[in-house]
Amino acid sequence: MNSPVLWLDILVVVILILLSIRIFSEASLFKSVVLFIALGLFVSFAWVKLAAPDIALTEAALGAGVTGALLLDTVGHLRSRNVPYSKHRHAEDGTSSNA
Amino acid sequence: MNSSVTSVSGAAPSRPRLAIGFAIYCVVFGAIWVVLTNGDTSSWMFGIPFTAFAALVSSAMSPITRLPIRPLALIRFLAYFLRNSVVGGVDVALRALQPSMPLTPGIVVCSLRLPTPTTRALLAYTVSLLPGTLSSGLEDEVIALHVLDTEQPVLVEIRRIENLIADIMGIELLELPAVPSVEKTSQDGDLNA
Amino acid sequence: MPEGVFVGFAIVIFITMLLGFIRVERGPTAADRMLAAQLFGTTGVALMLLLAEAFQVPALRDVALVLALLAAVTGIAFVKRANQIQGSETPGGTVS
Amino acid sequence: MTQIEIYLLAGAAMFCIGLYGLVVRPHLLHKVMGLNVMAVAVFLVLVSVARRVPGPTPDALPHAMVLTGIVVSVAATAYSLALIKRIYTETGAVTLQETDDDA
Amino acid sequence: MSWMDFLVIALLIVSTAFFIVGTIGLLRFPDVYSRLHALTKADNLGLGILILALALNSASGLVSIRLMLTWVLVLVATATTSHLIARAARESGVEPWVKP
Amino acid sequence: MPNNIERPRRAQHIVAVGLLVAVFVLLARAVLYIPMHDTGVASSIQDNLQISGVLNPVTAVLLNFRGYDTLLEIAVLVLAIIGVLSLQREGMLASGRLAPFADPALSLLTRILVPMMILIAGYLLWAGEKAPGGAFQAGSILGAAGVLVTLSGHVRPGWLSPAIVKIIIAVGFVVFLVAAIIPMFFDKNLLEYPLHLAKPLIILIETWLTFSIGMILVTMFISSAAPITDDYVRGDAT
Amino acid sequence: MLDLIQPQLPAITLAVLLFAASAAFLVRFERARAIALVAAGVQVVLVSWITWIVVGQDRVWVYTIGGWGAPLGIDLTIDGVSAVMMLLTAVVGCVVTVYSAGYFPPKDSYRLFWSLWLFLWAALFALFASNDIFNLYVCLELLTISAVGLVAISGERAALFAGMRYILSALAGSLIYLFGVALVYASTGVLDFDLLATQVSIDPTTQAGLALMVIGLLLKTALFPMHFWLPPAHANAVAPVSAVLSALVVKGSFYIIFKLMHVFTGHEMIPGLAELMGILGVCAIIWGSVQAFTQKRLKMMVAYSTVAQIGYLFLLFPLVAAADDIQTAVLAASAGLFHAVSHGLAKGAMFLTAGTIVKAVGSDRLEDMAGLSRLAPIPAFTFAIAGVSMVGLPPSGGFVSKWLYVSSAIETGAWWWAGAVVVGGLLAALYIFKVIALFMGSGKEPLQVGVSNRVITIAPLVLALMSLVIGVFGQPILDLLYPAVESLTAGMMR
């Protein structure tokens, strides 16, 4: 294992972990989603490094395509002001917590 | 769905025209297929149906209404484009690297002479890759540009690109309206001017 | 051409790409963050092409091609909802 | 530490982080993203396991498992997002509330 | 190493420089519009030069054409997205930065 | 008031993080004990690759050796879209619900990218036999093309009625199922392709799957994307 | 002809369900209903045939898909246990299908119910037949998504929330399970149960793999304290869906745990695992019963009763582990499996009849149901019979399983588990008789009483009577289970 290649591995892994932490430590929903889409891209580098181009291809196609679009659309929808009737507006602050 | 957004402008082209358009698309996409598959002949089992499918979709979405593209004009356009995208890259690099960061940005609104939405969109692409200009709105005959330097001669470049694009397509440019075609604003430009 | 060269350039470009996260973090508008994500798309294409050369895996050129095609889709999905998303970012809007 | 071990550890870490997002964050979208991060973590472990095989071509079985897993997780994500949107449209809520049982 | 290899490495250096500059612009420029300038111009040029280098390095002509195709697609996609992001920013009321 | 809420939540948070760190330690220990010598079925896959009908080992596993998994996986995908549709109110599959986003530049981009996406989907489908690629990758690109068309406000072609859309959604799965049971008429087990039929059957399945997956993904997007316009009226929920 | 079909029966049974499910997706409500009814009938025939073969020839039926065989391909294996579970699925499924045909108004908004339900059935069949831990993951996901789709199909507020909670928990469970699969594959290199039995060795990776798989499955089975998602999901779904979820779906993941514990000789791999599951089972019995007693809504009560009854299933592990000889172990394992069957029938009947009652009364609140037995005698009677089995009174299936549990507990000397069974029965009696007393009593008049059709009145009664019948004729089922249980429990003993 030549060292520059291993560096790249360590770099990718550190980024993946930091990114996933940031996704969930983030208050802004939209920012989380952007970071999540970025995570998809960086994971495909991990697949490349692990000699799995098949999976990299799938990840790139889905993350940049349908999943990304779906997530962004959901964020937009959850911010839309034209909810037919909104009984539980307060819930948006996320004060209740359970799994 | 709102049908005012369809891509096609003008009257529906006639049947033989459509057939020619389809054939042109087939040739272009067939060539791209060869490039994609590295010229592997065993791929035509998929290549023919998918090329035809792509050509069909293209014919439906953007039917070729006139025999397009003058090669010489295209080459001139490409040369202009390549040269200016290099200049554009260097320009933005210099601005970014200088400690003082020489920027006097603003929005410039400009009327266009190009007749069709497609050519205007092409212009928007080109402008976005040229030095100091970025298209930030395109409605009807008006384009809103964000410029890095409000003093730069934007209008001259726009007119030149319009001519180049019109040359490629072999189309007539519209007359400009009498109202002043360029207004410099530092605020959000009014596109409906 | 030694393959290490490509790996070296790949690492440099990768680090450049990481700097884009500063923009994602700082914002301030949603458009800024999305723009940084778009940067990842373009740079990702470059990186995939370099890695294809470095590891001699031609399939990565397909990955680059797919990224090039699809990087726009998320951007456009964002733009379509931008008004709603932007509301949460600019002053006056709520932050969830 | 070898390449495979690095990725294996990353998989273990991301699994926990995804679990954190799923359990601790109240917003439904965060929970769905948490599930996705967990899925990515498991895939990392599987693909690293496949890489043990000497030679350039890794074990194809974990790769196939991951591809299957990706499809399943996309399907589940799409359904969850549709459900979240429907919940929001009906009630305006974006979290799971305690009160929804005894309505 | 032949002179061709040196050319390729030189081009790679230039292209990497443009990527770096693009990111610097993204970080330094004052508002979303000027940052879009940095993204569309510097990064696309960087990618173009990189692809030129790789095309020179590659033995097969078809592969080179394919790389060019990738570049064209990125160009069109970036130009459109930056146009749309700028438009969306304007429509949602993001004011351009003005030199004070 | 905020302090009162803040304090127990912070305590909960610390407990949760502590627990997860403990979980991580256990998982890390488990993954580091993974034996590093080859214990999988890689050699077995290589040995049987010649009679699987394709040359890409991943495709061979997906569509031949473990085709049953893939069959059920496609069922999951079909099921998810059925679930998404069941969450819609009346008028399912109405794709006209997305407000179009008019922009000439976007329209031009769509007209350039969509045919390219179709070509590349076809290419990946073809390449899947011996290189990375295959039905799912191709299908997701077709799906992205559909999403792009939807987002850019192009009109859905008239022939693509909801009934046709449903048929396209189901056709991949049904073709796969039929192909899976065909060997049973030749006194073989489920999915036991005869040697000479393996390749054509796999190609047949993959082709139909590509279109189905594309349609499923785009329908997922369209059906779950909610309208933006203000005049949205709540339909009567069932 | 029959000779040609017979070797292919497992594949045909699955294919029929999958074809029916896809066809039901494409057509309108009435057609979809017809398809489901036909498929249900065919299922009963085919599964009975399979059971007959498995039992008659006293063998484990191995069906190699794709003809590849285990390490490379996927095998289906059907032994006595899975045949009984399939038969249970077919019987309950058939009744539920008939019930649903009467339950749903013929509106197109419910047309997707049929497709989802048939997919769920197919998932259950595939799950009980599968012998491959990764294939089981796919089956579990198929099961999860169809189940969640069914929970949310009514579109009501509570159902949507319940569905959301359900899908989050179930997907988390699947992913935890998948992590376990990854670790097990990493350490053994195989995915097939039979091969795993020969390959496993006790090392940290395999231990963690088994632990993760079991935890994921426990989450999906909703064993206390991971039951939080179950009551809202089961109570807020429409009645046929509740019945299927409680009677069958939770048994699916329980069945996998059972198989895992056998293959990995669970208590050696992870010391104390069997006892831990037993203790959690006891907690589930007590907690679920107490919660059920305090509920004010009928379906919520029945759902919490499911939480309690799941607890009984898990008593089998410590009892088998503690057994000294194979006879006692088989006794304990049979008790658990028999309980799965009898609870499936009784709980199916109870939820279906609860649906009928709710429809008749027009409310889910218990206080509105006072005096129901005079106005709707058959549903009240059905509820009482199912309740008898739930409590474990003599002529019922519940009695047999509890009797088996108690005798195996006494035989192994671990009498405290017997105590848990008895206490659980008493607690169940409390909440069941509370409701029955309410039905018999004379409160204020019910809001409305109109059991619109016979189908939804009679179908639950049939299931309830079956839960009695298997109590009277329990021996054939036990005989059927015996050989398979014997081979399965041998590995689980200490």
C-alpha cells in the first residue's frame, strides 16, 4: 500500500465522518440536506477507493439525481406557507423529541 | 399543466421536415453512441433502439425547423467562445487573487435582438462563461446580467455574440425597441422595462 | 506517466473541494450553500477523471459522465423550491 | 492500519452517527437522513469486506448485496418522504408528537 | 518522461491552479452573484484544461472525444444552474453587493 | 422558560451520546476482528461466471446467481411506488400538479440533456454485461431525465396516460417474474435459466427493468412533489 | 400433471401471489378484490398441499432457486415449522381477504389495498420459506414497506403518524439486522443457514453479528422495551390490516430469531441471550397487560394485548436453553410455536371483530360499547371466544401453549417461568373480562348499531372458532411440529 493512496483513504474517511456529524448537529434543515447530498458524492469516492465502480456509479446517479431532488423538494415543501390547515404549527420548532 | 412553456416556437413543421430532423438527430446521436461505446460493434443491438428513442424525444422536444448551422460561423463562434472563456477564467482569477479584490458589481438589464427563446438561452450560456458577466434572468426580449465591473462594455459584447449566434443559425435579428436598451442599476433590475 | 502524479493532483483537488464546505457553513443565503454543492459536482467530475487515470479504471469515466449529467438535477430541484427554502435562510425567516 | 480497516471503522462510526440522527433529532427529515447514513455505513462495511479478496477484482457478492440494499433504501426513503409530506399537509407537523395516540 | 508528459503535467498544474482560484473566489467574493462568476468561469476552465491534459495523455481518440463530451455537458449544466441560481436569488430578494 | 426545556434535553443528549460511543466501541471491536483472509464466495463466482450469461460478476450475481434477491428487490421498489400512490388523494398519477418553472435556459438545457441521458442510459445498460452498469444505473438516469423534464415544465406527452404509466411501472417486474418461471416449464427450478437462454433472458429482463425503474423513480418524484401554487385546495381525504 | 407441478410448489405459490399483487395494482377496485379472493383460495390449496408433502414425507424440503445451490445461490427450505407458519398465514390471510371484501366500501381510493396486501402475503411466504440471511433482509423490507403502506392507507391523522413511527423503527431494525448480516458474512463467508451451522465459530465478529441481527429483529418483533411503535400502528390501522400485523407480521421476525438461535446455538455464542429474551418477555407480558387494562379504546387495548402476547413467544428461549433432555426442549419449543399459531388465530379474530364492532358502534371508545352483546351478539361472542384463547382457558389454543410452557418449566426446574405464564394469564383475564363484562352489561345505548353485512360478522367468528378447535385437536399440530422442532431445538440446548 503506497502512502499517498492511503492518505486519500484517511482523508475521505475523516470527511465522511465529519460530514455525517455535521448533518445531525445542524439546526438548519436545508443545510443538513445540502451536506447530505455532499455526503453522497464523497461516499462515491470511497466506493472508488474500495474498487467498487458499480456502486460508485449507482451512488452518483441516485444521489445527484432522484434522491437529491426528492430531499430538496421535501425541504421546500416543509417550508411552504400554504398548508391547507395548520393546527400544529408549533411542532415545527421541534420541541418534542422521541424516536 | 401550463402549456405556455413548451419549447417550440412558431408553426408546426411539415412532415418531411420532421423526417429530415429525425434523421439528423439519428446521425448525431449515433456518432455519440460510437464515442460512448468506444466503437464496439456489438453494441448496436442497444445502440439502434436507444439512438432512435433519443432522436424521437429530441424531435418531439425540439423539432428542427430549418436546416441549421453554418460550419464556418460555428467555428468562428467556437473560437470566440474558447478565447473568451480562457480570458474569463483568468479575469476572475486575477480579481480573486488580488488582495484589494477589484469589484464594482451591479446588475445590467439589456434588450435582445435574438428572435427565439432557444437562441436567447444560448446567448445566456455564452455570456455566463465570458469575462465578468453572468446571466441572472431571461424573460422575453430582456436579459439581466450580473457584471463584476459596471464600467465594462457589456453591450458591445452582447451585440457581438448576437451576431455570431445569428450567423450560425442563419436567422434575422429583430429591430431594437426605441427605449434605451441598457440601464445600469445597482439594485435589482426591472425586467419588465 | 507515473500514476502517483495523478493521485497527487487528485489529493490537491480534493482538498480544494473541501474548502467549499466553508461556503456551505457560512452561507449566508441558501443559494450560496447550493452553489457550493454545485462546486462539488464540477470538481467531482474532475476528480473522477483523475482517479480513472490514476487507478486505470475506465469505468470511472462513466461515473464522471453521469455526474456531469446529473449534477444539474439537484440544482434545478433547489431552484424550483428556492423561494420557500430561501425564506428559512435570510433574515426575517424562521430557522428550523 | 490497512485501508480496509480504515473503512470498516468509518462504517462503525457512521452507523452510530446515523443512529444518533434517527433517535435524537426530532425532525422527521433528520430521522430519514439518519436512516440513510446508517445504510451507507452498512454498505461501507460490506464493500470493505469484499475488498479482502486478493487481486484487482473484489468479491462480487457483497457488491450485489450493496446494490440491492441501495435500491431498497431508495425505495424506503422515497416512501418515507412522501409520508412526511402527507403528514405535513394534513397536520402541519414535522415531528412525531406524543399526543397522537389518544386522539 | 517525454516532452508530452511534461506538457500534460504542466496542464494539470494550470488546471489545478484554476480549481484553487475558483474556490478562493467562492470564499472571498462578497455575494452569491460574484461567487457564481468564480464557479462558472474558473472551475469550468480548470476542468477544460484538465480534460485537455487527460486527452493528450490518452492513446485513444474516441476516449478523448468522450472526455470532451463530458466537458461540454458540464459547461451547459453549470451555465444553466448558475443562471438559475442567480435568478432564484434575485427573485427571493437577495440584494447584490454594492461597493461601499 | 428555555432553560427549563434546555436542561433535561441536554442531559438526555449526553446520555444518548455516551450510549452511542459505547455502541461504537463494540462495533469497532467487532469489525476489527473480521478475518482478513478471503472467506467469501468470490472464487465460486469466478468459476461459474462463464455459464452465467454475462461477464460482469456483479451483474451475474444480481441477475443469475442471486436473481431471486433482485426479483424481490424490484418488488420492494414497485411496492414503494404503490405506497407513494396510496398516499395521494384522488387523481393519482396526475403529473400536472407541478407548477412549471418557465425559463428558456432551463428548457434548452433539458432539450440537450434528456437525449444525452437516454443515450447514456442505453450505454450503461449495454455496458452492464461486462463492465459496471446495468438496469438499475440506467433506470436511475432515465428517472433523473424524467425529473428534469418535469422540473423544466415540459408538457407530459398525451399518450402517457396514467394507465400507461402504471403499466410501465409494473412491466419490468412482471417480465422478470415471467422470465423467472419460464424454466419451470422445462422441468427446471425457478430462475434456472437454460445455458443458451441465460444471456438473452438477462438482457430482456434488464431492458424492461430499466424503463420500469426509470418510470418508478420519476413517478415517485412527481407524485410526492406537492404543488406550490397558492390556490391549492385540500381534496377530500378518503 | 401433478407430478410436474409438485416439485415446483414453493415457487408456484410465491409466483401466484406476486402475479396477483401486480395484477391487482393495475385494475380497479372490484377486479382487484376478485383477484385477491381467487389468490387467497389458491393459496390455501397450495400451502395445504405443501404442508401435506412436508408432513407426509417427514422431510425438509429444499428448493434450490436457479439451480446453483447454497453458497452461490439461494435455497428455500420448508420444514414442519415453516409449513405450519405458512399454513397459519394462508388461513388467517384467507379469512382476512374475505373480511376485507366485506369491510371496504367499493371505492377506488382503497383499490391499492389489495395490491399492498397481496405483496405483504408474498413477503410472509418468502420469509417463511427462505433459508438465506440476506434474502431474509430483502423479505423483511418487502414486509415492512407493505405493512407500513397498509397502516397509512386510511390517510387519517393518527394512522399517518403511526405509519411514520412504524417505518422509522422497522427500517432501523432492518439496517441493524443488515449490519449483523455483513459481519456474519465477513466471518463465515456464507449466508445460508445450513452452511452457517457448519461454519460458525465463536469469535467477536460473529458474536456481534448475531447480537445485531437479534436486536434488529427484536425491534421489528416489538419485544418490550422496543414495542413503542406497535400499539399506535396496530391500533390506528384499518381492522383487516391490524389483524394481519398482529397475527402474522410480528411472527415473521420472531420466526427468524428462532432460526438464528438454532443455527448459532445462541446461548453459547452470547451467554445469557436466551435468558435476557425471556426476562424481556416477562416484562412485556406484565407491561403489555397493565397497559391493555388501562386503555380506553378497544383497538388500543387489543394492540397492547399483542405486546403482552409477544412476550410469551420469547419464553421459549430460556426454557429450551435450560432443558436437560431433548424431550423437554421440544416441549418448550413446541409451546412457543404453538403459541404463535394460537395467538395468530385468536388475535386475528379479535382485531377483525374489533373492526366490526367499531363499525357497528361508530366509535372506538370502550365506554360507547356498553351493552353491545344484546345489540350485536355475534361480534361480542367472537370477541369472548378469542379472549378465552388469549387468557388461556381450557378448550382453547392458548390453553395448550400455556400448559406446555408450564409443564416444560416444571420439568426443567425453572419454575419461575411458569409463574410468569400464570401471572400473565391472570392479567389477561383482567383486561379481557373487563371488556366482556362491559359488553354484557347495560350501559347507555350504543351510538348506532348497524353491522352492515354478514361477511364481516361471520369471518372473525370462523377464526375464533379455529382458535378453539386447535385447542381441542392440538395434538396433530404438535405432531406436525415435532420432527422439525426436534432437529431445530437440538442446537439450542445447553
